[in-house]
Amino acid sequence: MLKQIKQDLDAINTFGKNPPGLGITRLAYSPEDLAARKLVAQYMVDEGLEVSTDFYGNIFGIRPGLENEPLVLMGSHLDTVPEGGKYDGTAGIVAALAAVRQINKENISTRYPVGIVIFAAEESSRFGQSLLGSRGFTGNLTAKQIESITDLKGKSLKKILEREQDCLRRKYRPYKPTPLKLYLELHIEQGPILERNNKKLGLVQKIAAPSRMSVTFQGCASHSGATPMGLRKDALVTGAHVIIAVERICHNYSQLLKDGTLVGTVGDVKVTPGAMNVVPGKVELLIDIRSTDMDTKSKAVAEVQNYVKDLASERRLDYNIEILEDQEPIALNNEIIATLADICDEMAIPYQRMYSGAGHDAMQVATKYDSALLFIPCGGGLSHNPRETAEARDIALGASVLQKALCHYAEIL
């Protein structure tokens, strides 16, 4: 299994491979992303799976059971952030393949079908919105939203999806919607907790959800040498106060949570006009606040908004706050988590129950079907980084747990 996992990782990561040190760039629906999905689709065909695709570019491989439904599904994604790592999403797809290969190798027959899904467009890098494939799969992406979403170059999501269909439907049949018995996803943790606690698997109880906002301050651009300090309306300095306040506010609320997590980040700053000798007249901050507790998150967001309003008044600047997203945290299925814990105990695998600060396709699938999310460690807790690493043996261990869970829920004959 280890050798095959390494081969799969190497083959998939030839698509979007950047020069040494710059990681992988496989943006959603790009030629590189499509090529990677088609490669894995061929692996699924090679394993005797029935391959199909839906309108959103999600690709499914189904291993038939004695009965046609419900489907026991597992999966993840293959798209990356710019200059991302080799394991984010990809490890879950490779683990799912390994689990099905092992079932085939042991010639196991099941009552219910088992499937793998490659969800499209999990990352938000191209469209500014995440989980598009899994949102479409669960009916959480409306036709109106598809019409309105564009990528960073202004290309329409609707036209991109139509082009995807022209390509994929030439080779794969349309996916026939099938009720799910449950959904399982393996993913690298993208944080340091498992490695720090010397655990091999994390059983995720809850996935944090983001509240995202754009905050804009409008001051007055003026000559940096000729404008006295007391007469300036510097938008960037005002924005800098907000950056510090977000850190302070979110740290304080995180300390109040006895069970769960809250974090806040100002991840992007756009300064206008952006010249060394001009007092900045306008600044836009993109703020991401996430928590596993909706009430605490709402309080933190409200405090940040109130701070922005008071600061703008104090410094005599116009401001605008635009809410971009306000999602609910998702609790995963306790019964499935208990089953996975039993499997780990049987296999003597060190594990812990934990939370996910990052979003995953499982949080969308969980809005409609029973779902569970397994974490494996990643080196140094690094992710969305060219230095992202994970051990093939940890992927193999996770795949073995997936296999046992599949056999349990699909019911061996």
C-alpha cells in the first residue's frame, strides 16, 4: 500500500507542479486541475468503479453493492491554493483509492455500494468562495449564485462549468443522484495539534465556520512631505489600528471558550493609491473570523464592527463594512465518530477527538447527510505552503481505518 500511495501522490502532483520551492498551483477548474481529476478517474476505472460526473465537475467512482442504495461515500478535493502543498485534499483522495484497492484485493462483496468523490473547487483561491463542488452536490449552491460568481479575472462560473461539462461528458456518464448512507473524508490536519500530542489520527467533532467581511476606510490622499501630521486623513494608519484590534478582540474571545476555538485574521490589505510619497487615501481590509461556537463568533464580529465605527468617527474618515460570508459551525455525526474510535482502539492507533479550524467539503455534505472527518498529522502543522508534508505511512494508516469503516457501513456479505 505504501508504494502505491507514494506513486499516486507523485503522479497527481505532476499537474500544477511549480519550480522547486514554489509548491503546487492547481486552481479550481484549471487545465491542471482537470488533468489531475481525470487521472484519478482513470485510476477508478482501472479498479472497476463506475465513473460519472455532475454539473459541478465533481467526479464519482462507484463500486456496486448487492443493492443500489444507499451509497457509502468518501472523498476530498484535488484543487490547491497558489503555491500550495502536495497533500491538502490530495491525501484524502489517495487514501480513498487505497481503501477501495484493498477491498478489491481482498475480493470483498458488500450489500451497499461504496464510492469515491473528487469534489471540485474546494479552495476559495480562484472565485473568492470555497466548497463550490460540495455546495452544488448538496443543493447549497443556487442557480442565482452560479450566475453571479466570477473568478479573479472576471470569468463567469456558469461558463466555466459549461465548458467543464463539454469536456467531462464526452468521457463520463452523468452522475445519477443516490441517497447517501454516510460520507467519510480523510484530510491532513493543517495545524500542529496531532504532531504536538503524538497522535496518529484526529476524529473531528466540529468544523469551525467563517464570518468574513470587507472593511474600507476612505480618507484623503495627499503629499507625504507637504501634509502636516496633525492634518492628515491617513486611511492606512486607521486600518492598522483595526488589524491590531482584530488580534486583540479574537484572542480575548478565544480565552473565554472552554470548549472549542475562535481565531481572527486580517489576510489582505489593499492600499490606494499605493505610492511611497502619498498619504494613503483609501484602504480595504479583508477580515476572517472563525469559530466552532456561533454565539461567541457573533459577539467577536459585532465588537470588531463597533470598533471600526468608533475609530472612523474618531479619525474623521468615511467607512464601509460589507459582510461577505457568515456561516454556521457544523457538528459531525457522533455515532460515526464513535465507530471510528472503536476501529482505532482495535488497531491500537493513538487518536484524539478534536476540532477543525479549517473548512472542508465534509461541512457541506454534513448539512444533508451523516458525515465524519479524519485528520492525519502534517509536518510542523504547515499547510497552504510549499513545505507542507505528510507521511505516506500515516495516509496508509488512515486508509486502513477508512477501509474498516467502509466494510462496517456497506455491510460485508
